[in-house]
Amino acid sequence: MSRGGKSAAENQTIDNMNDKTQTDENPDEKRQTGKKKAMFWERSDDDSVRCLLCPQLCNIAEGKTGLCGARKNCEASLVASGYGQISSVALDPIEKKPLYMYFPRTQILSIGSYGCNLRCPFCQNHEISMPARNDFHSGFNAEAQNSNTAEDENVKEQVSPDNILALAVRTIPEGNIGVAYTYNEPFINIEYLLDCAKAVHSIGLKNIVVTNGYINTKPLEKALPLIDAMNIDLKGFTESFYKNLGGSLNPVMETISMAIKYCHVEITTLIIPGENENDIEELSKWLASLDPNIPLHLSRFFPRFKYADKTPTPRETIYKMQDVAKKHLLNVFTGNM
């Protein structure tokens, strides 16, 4: 995800998050990390399974995970090994997602896990979206590891949807309007997202998803009725640019086209010097063909991850691209300035 992440110091660790909110909880119904059966997959002729969640369509051998690191083949069945593993939690201004035209000046409980289904060399959150061996730690004081390199018994803690709901309720007096699924790519943990989103909606709070939009149509159709607002990364507007990220442009365009029919949508494009400035004209023109009112956030790049040797995007470039986009769209904002 190309968003500003939460450092360890910034994370709001909730020590009492796992306090029981319901005393009649059935232990048999507790979802253990790595044991929650995944959705959207099919079994192959051998012991491998094919994940159908996103356009990567990973063919996953026994004991391995897909590219995202959050879906694992266990005994010829796909399990959601990232279910309930929380790397980051914070009560953020909604504008930080960024959402500028949806319940402005409110707060949103923001949670993230680990993993991603793209491989952006400029990733602003690579510490949690692409954790190395032994580098993933729960945001709730429980050590955990990327399922690519750890057995399920090494995972010490899992945060239930009821826990998330309880925290969302406790933060309502602080201005919270719901839960945002963010920091890493939330759709790779769609089972957890759906369970949390149903709970959040059950008490009238809002669900917000901050995503790269790289998801197949059927899973997206399952999730959209539970989503109130989305910020979708449109990282560039050429197939060659997306190929460098390990993905494809068309699925993201399809996600945007579908999402605007269900919920409030804002778009973010991280402007990287020498990479995607020239995409903004066609990108904004296409968004305007869907709806000229769609908010577009043009975000300033800072050196991170494999682009650590690059220079930050000049402010003048961001303002210039804003002028270009404003020829087609009514709401164009700058970010990370």
C-alpha cells in the first residue's frame, strides 16, 4: 500500500483489547489463526490449491502461502492464515485515509494486518506489507510471524471481530464513526474484513476500506454491500507501470467502476518522479468519465523501501499535476506536502 504507515511508536497498543466482551462466548467458535477456512479458492488435481481472491490466481503448494502471505495451503485446503492478526491500530482523523469528502472532521478506528498482493518498489508501508522472516509483530503485544516462514503454533495471539467491535464502541465518545481497514492490503484478509464489517454494521457504524483495488469481481461483490467508503490506489495509468508492480491495470479500473455504484469512493495516486507524472492527464480523464465529482488525491512521494535512493517529489510537480487533473475533475487534492 502506498500510504503513510504507523511506526511502532505511533501505534496505539490496546493492552485490554482482548478483555472478554461477552462472557458466554463458545470456545469452539473461536477462530484460531491459520485455521479459519478461506473463501474463493479451488482444489487442483494434486495437493495444491488455486486462490481465486485476486488476479494473481496463486497456485499454492501444500504448506506454502500465496504471494500475499496471508492465505495458506493446509492439507489441500486454503486457510486464512492472516485472520485476526493485527499489526497496527490507531484512532485517526478520517482525512488521513485520505477521505476528504466523507464525514470530514471525524475520527475512524484504523486497523491493519500484514501482507500485500502487489510488489511496489516504492511501498510506503513495506514494514508490514512485505515483512521479512521474524519481522512481523502484532500490534497487540503478541509476537507473530509471516505465515510464509512460521508454523501456526508460533502465532501467539489473534484479535477477534468482537474485540474490534468493542474498541470501536469504546472510542465513539472520542469521535469515532467506525472501522477503517488499512495500512496493508485489507482484501487479502477478506474473511476477517467481512466478519468485522458485519459486526460494525450491526450497530450502525461505518466501514471504510483503503485498498490497492487488486481483487477479483466475485469477492468484491461479496464485500461491497458492507462497505460505506473506499479510498482506492490508482498507482498509474499504463499497463507497463502496473507490470513493474507485479500486477495489471484493468482489474483496478474494474474495482473503481464497481465501487462507485455502491459506496463513496476517493482515489489516491502517489506521484513518483520520472515514473507516473505523465499518466495524470489520462487517469483524471478516465475518472471524470465515471463521475467528475470523484475526489482525487495526488500524494507526494518520499524515498522508501527499494526506492530509498530516489529524491522526494518536488512540490512544484504535485501542483502542476493538480492543475492537469483539475481540467477534468472537480475535486483534486494534494497530500504529503
